[in-house]
Amino acid sequence: MALSAVWLKSEVPADVRNRLRLPLTDEGIDLIAQTSDGKFWAVQAKFKSDPAKAPTYKELSTFSNLAFVHCKDIVLALLAHTSTRPVRKRKLLGNLTEIGLAEWLNTTEEDWALLHT
């Protein structure tokens, strides 16, 4: 899926913010992405100093709740994290996709080039 726009949460245009009902306060969403077909994704980055510790439901529940309960028109929650382990209790977090440390470490130069186009 191609993205047509990606904004830091603080830089989301007012019309998009209003459409999504995205609050101004920090509740866990770091980025908003818009796909080429007009759908919206909420993105959170989670740094784990110990890569053996998986992100937990408790750490992500506010993010998931904001994306899928409070906001509207967000179809995917994307979590980028630095753990070697998958999110615990992921099935309780809605339509969440994760990119963990293994995926980041296996990203080739060609993959990175695709991200920059």
C-alpha cells in the first residue's frame, strides 16, 4: 500500500485532525499516515531499551483505544518497535500491525530506497 502523506501528530492539517477527531493532547499516536486511496493509519514508535522485552497490552492500550474508539476513520494502527519479541496480547488491540527489531535489522538497502521514494 502506498502512502500519499505522513505527518507528525503535531503537524496534521486541521481538516484531517477534525475529520479523524484527533485530540491535540499526546495520547500515544506519533504519526498519521494517509494511503493513496484516502484511508488513514495511526502510527506509534516504541523504544525498548531491552530488546528481549516485548511491548505489552498495557503500554499500547491507550494508543489502540485512541485510534479505534475515540478517533474515526482510522483503519490501521501501526506499531514500530525495537523489541525482538512480538506484542503480548496483540489480538486485544484491534487492527494492529507491528514492525519489530527483526524486520528493521533485515531491511536491505533496496528496501530503504523504496521508503524514500
